[in-house]
Amino acid sequence: MASPHRKILEEDEEEACIFAGPAGPILEEVRVRLLEQDGFGSRVAVEPRTEVIYERLAEWLAEQADPDGVGSGGRSVPGVGSTPAGWLEYVRQASASIQRRAELLDEQGRPRVVRNCNASGALVHVDLTDWRGRLRARLLYDHYTGDAAEVVLVTSSGEELHYTPETFEPPPGAGGSNGGAVSAHLERTGQSCARLAQDASPKRQQAAHRSVEALCSAVLLPRLEELMRREVEEGRQLVPASEDLLEMDME
């Protein structure tokens, strides 16, 4: 069942089903078992933000398995070097989400996506507003490298949530191993789903199913559980609200 929070974006174009293609049945089966049948055994499984995050992940994995999609060649997960893989994927999805709305106008007839450049023509930041013209997201770029440096989300109440590469670093004491594990799991799962684009045999479907379930139960859900536990202990939001996750195609 689709999340009720999708109603937030009813003013935008209708989104395609993210559980389509050869990987569709696998992604839906894992979602039902872990999030609806309490297969993970934690309250994080019934947290609305978790469902939105899983849907964004499923959308990316479905692209990998789509014979006509951008992932059909087995695209690897970005993450070479010191930049966290999670940040690179976050920026990729943010940029794609903003670009999808590039032709939309707000209720005053103004573009919802505005690109701001400096005097030399270098991109400084890209703004995304909602249909009422309120700023909802800003993607800022580094002046020297031209790379994305920060994502700012603005909630409906006006609160700003700031995300940088450091946000996606492993927590203190993890020794960097957690970030490597996430990247490795994500890349393996993407490759398993990409193989379905060439041959959706029962053997490959089983391998993709094991890979998706391992990514979710061993990496994604435990990580979310830790972040949400810290939210309670530290009294601050570490995972964006569902409406912001939907707007940015992230979470």
C-alpha cells in the first residue's frame, strides 16, 4: 500500500510506480515482510519515514534492473575516495528530484526551480520551491570544485535542515567501517538487481532477493534505528520529515 504521505506531492506530476520491472516483486516482498509483517522486529519498521526511505531505495534498485533504464548496465554506486557514498547518492537523488520539477510553475506563475550563478557563470545554488512559492530545498555548490557542498531542506513550518558530506560520515567510534559496509552492501545489491536486466532467471532472482533483504535488515534498518534513537536522546532531528523526504526523493 502506498504511503499516505504521498498526498503531500499531489500538486506535482504523477509518479511512476517504483516497484516495476524485474525487481518489482522482490522489492515488494521484502517491503511487506520487513515493514508490514514485523520481520525486522523494531518500531522503526512502522515509522512513516522508514517507508519513504525504503521507497526511494526501491526506486533506485528498480532502475538498476530495468532493461531500458539507466541502471541496466550494472552501474556501480558512487563512492570512490573520501566522499561518503551515502552523500553522493543523496545529491544524485536530490538533483534528479529537482530536475523533474524544472518545468513546473508556482501559483504565481514563477518557475519552481531557479539556478543562481555568480558573475563568472559558475553555479552557486539551485532553489526548489513548492507550488505556493515557498522555498523547500536549496542545493549549494563549492566555489572552487563545483561539487555539491550542502543540501538545505525547509519544512512547511520554516525549519531548516542542513546536510553535508559530514552528515553521512560514520558515527564517532565506528572507525569508518560502517560507511564502508553501507557502500559495499549498496553496490552489491545494485549489481544483483542490474543482472536481472539481462536475465531474470530464478537463480538471479534468488540472489537479488537475498541481497536486498541483507541490505535492509543488516544495514538500512539498523542505521535508521540508531539515528532515531539518537533523535530521542539528543532532542534534535537527524532524519528528515516524511514530506521533505518525498519532496527530495531521498530518505
